[in-house]
Amino acid sequence: MKQYNHSGSKILVVDDDATNLKYLLIRLTQAGYEVTQSQSGNEALQMLQTFLPDLILLDIKMPGLDGFEVCRIVKAMEETEDIPIIFLTALTDTIDKIKGFQAGGVDYVTKPINFDELNARINAHLTLIKQHRELKASEAKFQMLADFSFDFEYWLNDMNKFNYVSPSAKRITGYEASDFENDPALLRRIIHPEDREKIWKDIESGFDSTEPIMRQFRIVTKSGEIKWIAHKSLIITDKDGKNYGRRASNQDITTLKLVEDALRQSEQELKAANHSKDEFLSILAHDLKSPFTGLIGLSEMMNNYYNELNSDEIREFSSGIYESAKVIYALIENLLTWTRIQSGKLEFEPSETNLRDAVRDVVFASETSALKKNITLLNEVEPGVSIICDRNMLDMILRNIISNAIKFTYYGGEVRISAGLAGNFVNLVIKDSGMGITAENLTKLFKMESIISTTGTNKEQGSGMGLLLTKDFVEIQGGTILIESEPGEGTTVSISLPLHKK
């Protein structure tokens, strides 16, 4: 235990007996104390207005104010309330001792005085008051710092009661500091139910360890908001190793957690996107390879054997080159459009558009492809139906869907385009009588990593990339797309687009 040097400590002796005063003056001075004397309670109280001793030796039986009354007055004054008072008395009755402790005394020494006993008691109480004042000064420093802290600070003693709670408790938890002081169990209750058992176990075990506790956990505020807290706490001991509980600092790291989660999510999405793009480019390269093979092969044949080819063969080879070039061009055009969408460089310019007219224009442009397979294109959209859309994007949507319908419809089949109102939207339906799509392939239609490239009913080539673009264009317009199909039963594509209200 720390040893205190009490030499020079100020002691006020109050006794109406001159002999006792003289004896105590000599012995206490010899022991190294600075002694001041008083022969009455009134005189002692007058002296305390200008002189503050470290300890008071107070006789009980005195004329005028007795020792009990003097003690009560001393303890009632803010400047002197913490001065230890030892009673000097010949009284041995238990009731008198209780009365003295109730008045504020800390100890008794009976007359005749045994100085060694008195000196031991003086030393003990001077040590206690110095320890108390050091702790009080430490608490004051802590409170001054904690009161201005942006974090939720508290000092929890080993009985799980609060010595201190900082004002920032309300900013972070929604509860006043007094709420925690009046209800110590509140600290445990605000910990998120999923974190509570583990975290509270760590906090309680911290009273038996000198190691700091550092944890991150969630709390539920008074308003029901969930916040993330960075908790740091450390056992508080004095120079002698006495435990005064645990001091904790709780920092609101909710924003930091949200940023971390967002970054982690972005990282995962970026990895997934890169993987999808790798798969997409691999599929695209495969789809480009086939028409390029045909283009190179046919052009090589014409270049090497042009003198030996008749007109029918030249026409056949030229037609194959033309079809391959169209496929390659369509793939490249789709790729460039998709790139512009991904980079946000594709302009969106919505305006009122007559849906029947838009369908008519695309049907007209698609008739050549349809005639090759004797497919009937039916525009059943009612006149006067207007939507809000980007006309260029709508044209690409219709071209992609109608060209796919022609591609996968058998010779002599039909493609019907109709529309119906559905609240604030127009539901555009393109239905073909083609080969249909399996349930497994339906789930892959709009996924970049699993683009489906299927040969048409007349061995037409192409890429599934057009559907990706179509979905993007539809969603840019504020609409949705749905594809329903059964193998051998044809395919129905339903696209909802915002209705223009007049």
C-alpha cells in the first residue's frame, strides 16, 4: 500500500480542558503536525472561516455548543464537509457513539488518551482523506474530459452501478445520462439482442482482468434505430492496485460501418460483374467466330475459284457472305450500344409516341425476313394508343423482339403484335407460333453470364445479346419485360410501357 507522509498536516484540537490541550499540543507537535487549538465550539467555528485543517480532534462535553452540534455544523458547510472529525470523550455508552457517527464523526478516542492509539487513528484517517481527495480529483478530471467528449463515456463500478455517465449518451442512444444512472440494467438492454449475451459477458468478465476490452456491436436506440458502436473499456485502479470499476468509451461508427458494407458490396458486385463480362466476351467471341468463318470461307472460295463458278454458285456464295456480314454487323452494333448503356452515355429522350405507328414501321422493315419463311406479321395494336418513350429505343426493342420471333418461327407461321391498357401502362404483346423455349433456358435469357445463342428454324445465326439490350431499354423507359414460352408452343413477350395520358 502507498505510504503517505503526514508531517506538516494541520490539526485543529477543540477541548475546554486546558490540560488536555497542552498535552496534545506537545505530543502532536513532536509527531510533526501543525497544531491549532480552541477551547470552545463557537471559537472553533469562528476559526474555520479562515483556517481549514486536515483533521479535527473534537471534545464532546463542552460548555455552549457540545461536540455533536459542532460536528453537525462543520459537516453542513461545503468548505469543511470532508474534514475528518475524531471525537475525544470519556463517554463509552453505545448510544453516544451512534449519536456521534450520525453527526458526521469518523472515529472515537476515549479519555484518558493513549497517544499511540490516537496517533495511529490520526494517520489512518489522514490517509483515507488523502486517498478520497485524490480519487475525487481523478473523477473531476475524468468528468471534465468526458463531459466534452463526442463519445458515450461511462464509469461502471464493480457492482454494475454507474459512477458517471457522459452527456453524449443522449446523442448516441437517445437516453439521458440520468436514465442509465437510475436504471443500470438499461446498458445491457440497449445492446442488440443478437449481440447482447456475448458482449455483456465480455463486459462483466472485464472486472476480473486488467486487459482492455475492444468490441464492435450494435445497440438499439430509444427511437428503435440500430447503431454500430466501437466499445473500448479498461479497468480503473489506483497506485495501490485497488479496483474502482471500469471506464468505457463508446463511439458511434454506424456511418463507417455503412461505408464498409457498401464498399464490400461494391467489391463483390464488381467481382461478379467482371466475371459476367468475361463470360459475356467469351460467348460474344464464340458468336462472332461462326459468321466470320462463313464470311472468310465463302469469300476465299470466290477468290480462289471465281473462274470456275457459275452464276448460281456466285449468287449463293454472295448471299452467304451478305448474311454473315449482317450477323457480324448486328453483333457489333449491339455491343457498341450495350457499351454506351453501361457507361451512361446513351441519351434518353422520352416523348409521346403512337404505338401502332411504331409497330407498323418495324413490321415493314421486317417483312423481307418474314417473306423468306412465309411468316405472317400481324399488327393488331389499336389506333390512338400513345405511350411515353424514347422512339429510337422503342424501335430497337421492337426490332429485337420481332426479329427473334421471325428467327424462331417455322415456315408458314405467324407473329402477332397487340396491346392492351393496364392502369397507367400499355401492355405490348408479341406472340409467335415458333419453336418455344425450355424452362431452363427461360431462366438464362437476361443474364449476361449465360447468354443463349440459338440457331433459328432456318439455321439463322445470331446472339442472345439483343435480349439484354431490350431489357435495358425497357427498364430505362420505366417499364418491365416478361417472356413466357413452352417448347413447340411458341413464345409470348409482354412489355409494359408508360401510358401517355391526355
